Amino acid sequence: MVSDSHPTGQNIDWLLENLKKTVPGTRQVLLLSSDGLSKAHVDLGADDADRLAAIASGLNSLGRSFGHDRVLGNGGTVRQVIVELHNGILIVASAGHGAVLAVTADATTHTETLGYEMGMLIRAVQPFLATPARRPTTAPSSAGM
């Protein structure tokens, strides 16, 4: 298990690990910022975590676009996006302001149970999952121009 320190200074690895243990067949758990930066993960190497973060961020973004579409979606904010494959599933869920939770699991995993447990985790600790906005960088001043 590898994880970055969370902005609140609290280690949330145990929360992600507990989610993995709660639902049989869960493979990996990843907390990321909505712009695709890996924040904490379970059973992923750093490169795989970065790759999954990019995928999950893209899926979450597509879901947001659909939700805000006046004709097709008109449903508001994204709760979760599910990708079902022959040998596994990926669930991506909004996890607080600027945060996303992505979980992979075996194809035999009960999707509804996993989605429910993800939702329970998010509701219980949402303030700790939020990713604060980044501070804008200031351009160096051009003295004498």
C-alpha cells in the first residue's frame, strides 16, 4: 500500500483498506483529485495509480458533462460511473469537493454492494476526502518594462 499524505494531515489509508476488505472481490481502491492526481491508494503501484487516476478523472468528467447537458442529462452532479468488463468492474464516484473515489473489482463482485459501500464511506468521511483548490501561481513581475 502506498499513499500520499492527505491535505488535512490525516492518513486515510485505513479507510481505503477497510473498503477493500468489506466487499469480496475488490481489487484496488484509489482516492484522486478531480483533475486526475492520485492522492491515496491500496494495492496499486505508483505508475498504475497514476494511470487509473487519469482514467477515473476522465470518466468522472464525462459523467459531469452528461449531467449538465440540458437535453440528455439534466441530472445535476455525478454520483457514480460504472464500467463493466468481462473480467472486472470499475466504479468511479464523486467523493467530496474536488475528490473522486475509484474502485476496481472482479466480475463476480456484487456491483450494487460495492457502490453502496463506496457511498457509505464517502458520506461518513466526505470532509476528509475533499481536495482543496490549488492556489494560482503568480507570474514573476517584469521589473523595468
